Amino acid sequence: MGTRFDRWWVALWTANTVLLGGLILANVRPSTWLASAVALFFIPEAIGLARAGDSLPPLTFVIRRYVPRWAVDAAVFGFGAFAAMTWWSSPHRTAVIVAIAATVGWLINHFDVAFDGPGE
């Protein structure tokens, strides 16, 4: 199974991911969501990437271990579509929609590589 992940770290990732998804569902502004993503995703991700093989992995490793590939793809496309619909009336609609599409494309490619690659 590989490196043992700290349970509290996995719980933190679970809570952060649910919260970021919930913020999209709550129809927060794109700028508010992005600021939240910096705090809830990018900071823990940087910690997870700092040392390979430790018990504080990046989100991709946690997802690969605990979430089936089909659920990841469905969630990425579903939340991407919901974000596009929610933020359609944004003053910078084109930039927001392009950013969402680019993020969804990158995430799907990223997870394809992660699920096809060797374990941690």
C-alpha cells in the first residue's frame, strides 16, 4: 500500500475538498473561491510536495489511494460544469470560463497520469 498517510492529513484534505466544492455550490464569486483555494488547497499542497515519501502527501496521492478513478473524473467534470454555470454572469465571463475549461482539462490529464503511474 506504500507510505502510511497521517489520518488527520487525509481528514484535512477531505474537509478542504468538500469545502471548496461547497463554495462552488453556494455560488460564491470566483475571486472568493480562488482566495479560498489558495488557503485550502495550494498551501497544503505545497506542504505535501515539500518532502517525497513522508506521511503528509499531496492531494493527488490521497485521491489515488482512496477514490476510484471514475468518481474523480465525474467530480472534476461535474464541478467544472457547475462552476461554469454558476459563474456565467461574472463580469469577466470569458476569462472565467476559459480558466474553468483549462483547469478541468489539466485535472483530467493530471489524474490520468497519476492513476496510470506507479504508487507512492
